[in-house]
Amino acid sequence: MTKNIYVGNLSWECTDQDLRTLFADFGDVSSARVIEDRETGRSRGFGFVEMEAAGAEQAIESLNGSDYQGRNLKVNEAQPRQSRPSRPRY
């Protein structure tokens, strides 16, 4: 079973591979993705890592609040995205 982990407060230079490498010390990483702005392609400062459940718990405990690339990370289990009300199109 895998868990999806939210990783916030990433530096603008952080890549998918950086995230994968950071979390690989805690177990097998299925995927690691830094979320980018659709229009500019620039990092939005957060990402998601999917990995085995046992390693995920240890990674969250160890990495939350830790310094990575000059930033204090916010690491926790990802919550399902809440639906947003649709906006009218003009």
C-alpha cells in the first residue's frame, strides 16, 4: 500500500528528481512531482511524493520542518482535493 505525501515550501529550483532523491532514503518512491504553473512552467513551491506506507510515516516525521535547499519543509499526508464551486464563464 502506498501513501501520497504533500511537500510544501520547496525552493523554486527543486526538481522532481530532487524530491525523489530526498525521499528515497525512507523507502521505495513510486512517484515524485513538483507542481508547476501551467502558464509559466515555474515551480509553485510544492509537490507530491507517493511511496510505501511504512517509509512514508518515517519520512513525514523526519522531514517535516527540516531544512532543504535553504527552506523549512512542510511535509504531511496529502488530503484529497476539495471540490471547488464552478465559476461562471463570461
